[in-house]
Amino acid sequence: MNDESEIMVSPASKYYWRRLIDFCGRHKLRVVYLDDFETFEKVMEKRAEAENYKQRLRSFFERLERERSIYAETNHVREWMEAGYRADVEAEYIFIVGREKKILENIQKTNPSIVVMGKGHGDIIFLNRGSLETQGISFGQYLREIAGLRNEEADPFEGWTISAVMPEFDKKLPSFITYEGPDPSVVVERELLQRSYNAVTQMRILPERKPDFIGTWFPKLRSRGLFEVYIEERRDGGGISGTIEDILGTAGFEGHWNGQKISFKKNYDAQKSQGQSHYPLFYQGNLENGTIRGHYDFISDGGIIIHPGQKDSFVLFQGDQFKLDLS
């Protein structure tokens, strides 16, 4: 393990695994490694690919600054942004989903009595235990251990490095609070990761469904802002309502569409979305040469509209096909 990967491990996490390995050693319990090094190599390859594109962008903008040139967005800059973002998402997908598949394969091969894994993997696997039991994986009691504190300090690990975890710091090491059953919130996290992966690989959010509109609220990085509009009710006078799906989650919307102009207010469902996405937004756009172009505004808690001040801050197409050339 290199220095960089050592630093990536939190003190609480490293202490937990060391304590577990020590316990198994003292009680002569055989430990089987369920993770997969080849999958880690694929993750690092994707992360290196993402960093390569980010370095190209840094060099490009540094050159503009040195030459005091005026920035005009070009196709290759957009391509670098998309490619770097895609590699980042693919790395995360392999790190989470790819590793989990290998872990399950190794569980089937080794048939361990007790399995210990990270919360994200463990909760998802246990919540999906019905389908896995048909594959020969049996489940017993499920417990979660969350790092707590041995004292009442707010955050004993803030600013710490791995080298600080020494025996004399024992009073600052965590205790572990045990909970029964999985945390349902991990289902939303996994669903949003799958959506991000769908967006960068298929330019779709829910490829198994057919939306009424597809667009992006981030034209400079289309897959990042990709969203799909599903109309569930149409009313006289052009009124529409339904759901909008994107990589942040699920939102309900109410609005109008007359074939030339569209406007709608969307509000994310807190139970099906990321925490930071729960502010209403108001979209307005006009159809121009087959593309709906417009802008969106944030609506604050007090009902005040905050204007981002960006023209063409979203584009939208009818149907389920995203037009790749936005020029």
C-alpha cells in the first residue's frame, strides 16, 4: 500500500480493521480477503484517465492566462470536460459496484461463517438478500457498527493524519455503536450512482423508460446535468405535471407547455434525492429550431427567486434522444 492510499483511510476506519484482525488472530480464526486487487487496478486506471483530462484543462487555461487570451469555448474543451467527468464516474462505479460483484463471487467461493464489510456494500447486499439467497448465499443476523466517541469532543479526528493514531492517543479513538438492520438511505445513494453511470455511458437516466422530454441543466457538461421529464397528467390550456429524473434524484413538477413555450416548477422529493437538491427551481424556455432553450431560477425558502444570470442554462428536446451537438 503506498503513502497516498494510506492517507485515504480514516483513523477510525483503520483502527476498526486493525482491532478486528487482532481479535481474529488471538482467537485463531481464519481470515479470508473478499475484495479484489484487479478491480482496484481498474479503478486506479480510470482515476488516472480522469486526472489526465483534468491536467489538459489546467494546462489549457494556464496557457490562456499567460497569453492573456480571451477564452472562447471550443469543442475539444467540452470533450475533455465530458471525458474527465465520465472517467471519474466510471472509476466510482467500478469501485462500488464492480468490487461488490467480486465480493459476492468470493463469498460464494469461500462460504465464510461471518462477513465483515463496509456499510455501503453490506447494507445494499442485505437489502437485496432475497435475490442473493437464490444464488446460494444465506443470511443470518445483520449488525452495523458506527464509530462513536469515547469522550464528548465534537470531532477528535479533524485534521488528523494516519501517523497520529498511536497508543498514547487511545482516549481519542472511537468506540463503535451497534445497530441492527441496514440503513435504507444507502438505496438512494446506489440508485443515484447508477443514474450517473447511465448518463455517461448511455446518455440516459432511466434507459428502461421512455420520457416525454430529455435535456440538460448543464450544457457545458451535458451528462452531469442530464434530466428526463415524464408527463403524468395533461390539462386543458397546456397544463402539465409529472416527475423529473436526474442524477440528483426524483422531482415532481407542475407547469405549462403549448408546443412553443415551456415553464415549470420542480421540487425534489427529499426521500428520493440528495440532501443538497431540495430547493425548488423554476424553468422557462422557448422552442428554437427543434431545441427548447431557456434558463432556470432558484426559489429560496422565503419564496424569493434567485437569478443565476446565465442565458441558455438548460436545453431540452422532445422524446428520448439527446442531441449531442448543442452548437
